Amino acid sequence: MDWRRMWVVARHEFTTNVRRPGFIIMTLAVPVIGAAVLAFGAFFGSQAELLGQFLEQQFDVGPEGIGVVDRSGFFSPILPEYEERFHPYSTEAEAEAAVLAEEVSAALLIGEDYLETGSVVVVSKGSGFSSAVVADSPTVRAFFADHLLAGRVEAELQERVSDPMNITSRVASLEGEGASGGEGSIAFNFIVPYVAGLLLVSTIFVSSGYLLQSVGEEKESRVVEIVVSSVRPAELMAGKVAGLGVLGLLQMLVWAGSMAAFSGGAAAIWQMAGAAALPARVLVLGAVYYLLGYTVYAILMAGIGALGTNMQEGQKLAGIFSVFAAIPYMLSTVFLADPNATLVRVFSIFPLTAPTTMLMRLPLAEVPWTDIVASIVSLLLSVPAALWVGSRLFEVGVLAYGKRPTLREIWLIIRGRGATVKRHRPGEERN
Amino acid sequence: MVAIEVDGLTKRFGDVVAVDDLSFQVARGEVFGLLGPNGAGKTTTIRIIMDILTPDAGSVLVLGQPPARAKAAVGYLPEERGLYRNLRVLETLVYLAELKGVPRTAARERATFLLESIQAGDWAQRKVRELSKGMQQRIQFVASLVHDPEVVFLDEPFQGLDPLNVERVKDAIGALHRDGKTIVLSTHQMNLVEALCDRILLIDHGRAVLYGRLEEIKRQYAPNAVRVRAGELPAHIPGVAEVALEQGAYNLNLADGARPQDVLKALVDRAVDLQSFEVAPVPLGDIFVAAVGGREG
């Protein structure tokens, strides 16, 4: 393997693909859509605020004010802060007349036995609904509390009675988890690897898409014949896998970054990350699985994809691997129910499902070291195996113009050595 | 000095023997014609020398090295060729040169120089797909030379070219030859082989059928005949079996054992008004058909 040539290929693949309009549009789509959603939300958010104010007005005492006929003595005189909206009347008849004349929206008739019974008659012009609104109105409730307590208790207590709760929300968290960060940490511990796994699956989809496009174009335009006269197929493949892997990762980071930014700000996420104290083990292993997983997948997909006569066909052939990557996500209920179930452990060791399985599993439970070692060893062994199979297929595929090898031929190519490997090179028959 | 040395080369694809115990040498600085009918094993041979395929048996040395180590010194214009359609011309050339180990800056300079030398300097920033087919072919030709190789393989370089571009490529090959480059030319256009090549190898079914200096081969295949432009010929000339008038010249087929100089002497002795006398030439195409057809027949 000539690293310099591989580097030239990787750089070429990255720099030419990063400029593709398709790539730029796809990469910017998420931030742009995110910004649009945010702007949309902000617009309707302010509308909602207005609506809220409107509804509040509907369900509170109107600006006309409320008449009060006080026989208990607790509400005379009306406290200065209520004078504007509460108007005293000496008789029920006067108050009722004021309601009918719409001078006030309703009248409260407070009996002599108010302290014992709490009974209050609400006189309103409309239906009983208006009475209910008055009774539930925070303003009216505060009016009662303040007048009952004024001068009898400390101002602070009076304030608390009229406005007993300033609510902030908090989600209950488990004790003794080691994550001291509060409500965000548990969700975060799960979300980060879950997202990392999704990122891996997406990178595989995205990068392999570019990979197959790149191989397909070189085959269709026949430029590959010149290229393989300068670099070995394995070097070409490795360069493509590396260059387009970085490209796919870049796209994913832009997407993930913009999503984080739009969903409450990256700063908040970082804060939460700090608080969550995501175990270093999970982060390090996550990175290991991510890299190994991408390498194995990309090499195999490049090999299989190269067998297609054009890009579409290549993508169809390589699509089978995407399914493997997504299996753990399809079975996420099993994983959540028991992260150390036998099925999960099997998926952890099988190289094509190991990366996503382990990324999901690690934060969910204390994964035995044996499983971690087994899965990493399995992936490490798979890299050369994938390179061996992938480069053979790729070698045959890139020179086979216009004809796809049959399944039997592919099997022979993989199994064969030396002459057998080259024997099924269909491009060779046209001399 | 030997540029390419092929010894006992064999390559099979399944039951098909594409190259069968093939041996030949290409001298440094010569234009060597690699000829043969479709499917004879030419491209397979070239691909092995280019290190794209590995042989089943035999050995190849390019400039004294195994093919894998000689990549940087070899240029290749494949028969199945194309360029990156969405890349700019200069970018494409620089990338292909970098793959051959040329540093980026040097690659850029060399590519620009070559483009200017074919009056294509303004194409540098154009995308390949915007160029006409003829222009693309010329860029492909430049691409095979962008790393200044010692040895150049041109597989069907005239394919699909109009007569004007055929002349241009022919001139370019002539210029490379004058620069001392070794050129291996594979083509079906026999007139161009005759015009350009010093030596040829004709292969069929993967085996060498004819190999050597073009003139010698032509001499071997020359029919026992002479072409004469003259006034009237006598009814009987010793050593001549048959006379035919073709395009204003007499074609004299000689009798067995007769030599052209005997016929010339007889004509002079008989005071024939001779304007020209030559041993009848044989077109390479005829030799090709005779050599390959003879084997198949």
C-alpha cells in the first residue's frame, strides 16, 4: 500500500465532492430548514402570545370592573390597588342596575355571614358562564385574599396567600446513578450514544452514497482504466473510503450541529454534557466503534458497489449493508428492555451489527468487558477481511464494463486466488 | 537498450487463454506496433505491462524494473478511455499526474505547458463535459503524457478521430519519437502503423505471429512480383509467368525461381522504354490478413 497515492486519492475525493451542488444543497438543507422552522415557530409563537392574552382577557374580569355590595365589612373600604376595577355599591338593587346598564361586568353580593359560610352571590348579565369566570378569576381571588388579610398578617404572608405558587418544572431523577447533573443527564446519557449510532448509520448511508457515485462515475466514464494504471485498486478504494468518510462525517457534523443549535442552543447542550458527566469510557468506545464500523462498512460497500455496471445498480447491491447497520435500531425495544440479552450480545459480536449495537448498549447498562473486547476484536479482524474481500471485488468490478458478474462468479472471485481471481474479469474479454 | 522485456507471458481467464507464452522486447526510443485482431490479447498484454493485471506465468520488465515499480515512468492511453466529466481540464490533468507521483506544483506547470503546446490553453478551466469529443480525445492524449513518461502505451489512439485530428495525433507521436520516448502503438489502422512504426509484433490468440522490423516482414511477405511503368512490353519476357495492367502500371508475376534482377536485365536487354521498376510492395493490411487468416484457415 502506497500511502502517498492513497492520500492523493482521498484528498481528490474530498475536494471534488465537497464542491458538488448536490452535497452543498444536502448539507445546508438541515440548517436552512431548521432556521425556517425556528422563524416559523417564532412567528406563530408571538401569535400564540397574543392569543393567550386574548383568552386571558376573556376569562378574567373585564375592563368594566366589578360591583361589590359588602355586608360583611371585610371589603370596605376597597383597598387602593383594587379601586380601579372594583366599585362599591350600597344596595343590591343599585349593583344589579349597574350590571344591567353594563357599567360593571358583574356584581359580587357578599353576605354578613361571609366569614363563616364564604357565600357570595355573583350577579351577571349573561349566562352562568360569566359567574364561573368571575369566580375563577385570579384578580377576584386576590381581591378576596388581600381584603381578608390586609393589616392582619405580615405583608409577605399576605402576598403568599394571594399568589401561593411560583412554579418551575423539574423531572424526577434516579438516585445513586453517579450522574449528578439532574434532569438532563439520564436522557443525555442515552441520547448521546443513540445519536452517535444514528450518526454512524447516516454516515454510512451518506458516505457510501458518495462512494458508489464516485466509483460509478469512474467506471461509466472509463477514466478508471487510467487511474488503476497509476494506483493499485486497494489504494484507490482505501483513498475513496477515507476521503468520502471525512466528507460524510463533515455533513453529519453540520447536520448534528445545526440541529443542536436550533433545539435550544449548543451551549445548553454542552452545559448538559458537562453536568451529565458522560462516562469517558462510553465516549472513547463510541469513537472506536464509529471508526471501525465505518471502515468495515465502507470497504465492503465499495467492493460490492463496484460490481454494479452503473451507480444505481451499485447502490442497490450495496444497500444490503445498510440494513445490517439499521438492525439494532429496528430492534431498539429489545435493547431497551434488556441491554444484556443474549440476542443483543450476539449482535454485539457480529461485525456488521457490532458498531451500532454497542453504541446503543454502552450507555444503557454495565456492559461486560468480555463483550466489549469480543466486539472490538471481531471488528478489528473484520477490517483486513473486508479489505481482502472488498479489494478483490473492487478490482474485478472497476474493470468490468457493461457486464455484472453473476453471484456464482462473485463467489468464485472471493474464494479464488491468483489466476482464479482474475479469470472472471469480464472487461478482459473485449480486447 | 531495452525498454520493455516480456518473457513467456501467459494469462488465462477461465478456459480462455488470453495471452499464451508471449515473448518480445521493445527497444528504447522506438515506435513499436502491437497488432492483432480483436480479442487477440493485445489489451490484456498492455494491462499486464501496466500492472493492472497480474500474469499467470512469465515475466515483464519495464525499464529494467517490475511493472509495479515502473508506474511513474509509463504513460497509458487506454482503448476504453474517458475523463472525469465534471472536473475542469487542468484539475483532471493535475490529479492524474499526482497519482503518478508528480508534486502538485510541477504537475500544474507541466499540464499548463502541454495544454498550451496543443493550443488548448483556454480549455484549462473548462469542464471536460463542455468539450467536444475531438477535444476530449486530445486531452486524453495529453493526460497520458502529463507526468513526462519514458514509455507511452497508446491503445487505439486514432479511434473515433476525424482526419484532421488523426494527423495531429500522428504528428504528436512523431514529436514524442524525436524526443526519444519509447512508444507502443496498438491500432487497426495499418497505414498508420506503416507510417509510424519501426518494429511490430502481430499477435493472434495470445501468441506471436509476426515479430520484427517492419521492412523485413514486408520483404518476407512480398509476392514474387515486380511493378513496371514502361512503354510497350514484349510478348514474352524470360522469368515472367503473368502480366496484368493495373492503374497504368504492369504487374509482372514472376515464374518460380525467377528473381526481379533477372527480369530487369531482360527488360533492359530488350530495350524496353522503362519509366520505373520496383519490387511489388505489399500493404501491411494484406500481411495481417494473410498471417491471421492463414492461421485461422
